[in-house]
Amino acid sequence: MSPERVIETRDLARRFGDFVAVRGVSLAVDRGEIFGVLGPNGAGKSTTIRMLCGILDPSSGDGTVVGYDIRREPEKIKARIGYMTQRFSLYEDLTVRENLSFFAGIYGLAGAHKRRRMTDVLASTGLGARADQIAGTLSGGWKQRVALACATLHEPPLLFLDEPTAGVDPVSRRDFWDQIHQLASAGTTVLVTTHYMDEAERCHRLAFIFRGALLDSGTPDDVVARRALRVCELRVDDGVRAAALLRDEPAVEEVAHYGPVLRVATRGGVDPEALCARRLGAAGVAVNWSRPARATVEDAFVSMVRDDEHEARR
């Protein structure tokens, strides 16, 4: 394994009886990366992360995490990682400071080192003024900060975040991602699972998982480029009828409503504006205006999922 390689897996799989939750997932994550594992609920993201953390044994495949074998050395992995879930799993009847003190003890921190780390994480997460507040009285965004502070107390080289922003307001989500980028810039590797496609744009590299299988991986730009999608936005008088007409076109990948605006994605390099003008014009639907738009990670993921579903039906 490369000295910079923090996670490396080969054909990782996990079965629960006859159900295959994860199948043949191969990942490579380097030091200081924010690596996103994306997919809908039930795609196999959390099962994958639990195998990487040493919580679940793989049914097949192998790999290393922070230099340790996921099959033979799970306890060594657990000591070298931070782990934060979407649910606030700390002690709600304790203060923020008491929670930090408790988890510092679990991680083996003591004395001056413990006090220094508690002071540091209170400052870096903005929790200083709330250190003596009962954790259960905090809002979701502040609870999230407490969870992140506890997960990073022992300065782990690798941080796992499992759906960390589920149910958190947009402002708190942005603040959280700023903190994640600060951690990564200081050398911490972050693996984050999410089903929020806009968060994918904030990662350095991505892996898309659907029905337990890896569909694609790479930088956000590379993943989007490989789908060869073109996108436009347009406004028409009858959006519902226009959408139905466009969805009948073989080259149209997706038509989505954004208020009065239609967002149309095409595959195979087809010009979406020209296609919309031709098809809607022939049906007597006037296009009031149109403009090109950027294909997003969400566009790419939807396209991959639909291809996968189409193949499964064949």
C-alpha cells in the first residue's frame, strides 16, 4: 500500500443470509482527501462504512484501513479512526464539556493532553460558549458539532462520517462542511456517506453506490464528464405538457420541474436546446426562453441509476 493510501479495498462484499448488501466494492482513498460515498437510502453505504471501521466482517474481499487489515486487525483500526453517525448518540443529560471529558477518557486521553484537546475542539467547533450547556437542549446543528468534537478529540488520521447532515438545516450544513475542509487541509482523511447530491460537489473524489454495487468513482468533474450529458433550462407556457412531450424523445435523459422552469438533460452529445425547440415547436408549444446549464453530480447519478435499472430489467 502507498504511504499516502489510507483506505484500500478489493472486491469487498457483505451478505446477510441470502441478501447481498454490498457486492464487489473496490476503493482507494489517499491522505487528506474528502472522499464521498453517495447513494440513496438502502444502497449499501452504511454497511460499507461499518466494514471499513472494523464493526462488520466482510463476507468476501479484503482491504486495509490506516495500514491495518480489515479482517485480522479490526481493533487496531478502531483505535485509529473517528466515527460519527447521523443520529446524535452522545449523552443528552450531560453538558457538552462532560461529553467531551467522557469520550476523552474512552480514547485514553488524560492530564494536560486531555485538557488541551478539549480546549482545542471547543474552539475549533465554536462550542466554547456552550461548553456547560446540557447537550439534550441543543439544536440539531449544535448537537452535530458536539458529535464532531467528540469524534476528533484523539486526532484520528481517518474520520468516518455516516450521513452526518441528515435533518440539519442548510446553514448548519454549510458550517459543518467548512469544518470538514479545515480538518482535511490539516491532513485528516475524511470518508463521508450521504444521499444529498449537492454535498458531492464539496468532496475531492466520489464513489457512487447503488444496490450494493459501485457504479463509478472519481472527481466530481470526471464522473459528470463520463456521462456525456448536456443540459438546458427553458420556460414554456404549459410545463406539464412540454415535459411529457420531451420525455418521449429517446435522447432525453431527464426532465425536471423547478417551479415554472424545465431542466432538460440529454445524452450522447445531443444539443438539448435544439431538441426542445424542434420537438416543442412541432407540437405548437412555444419556448419563451432557454439557456444552457451545467450538468451536475445529481444528473450523473440519476443517469447511472437509470442505466443500472434498465440493465437489471433486461
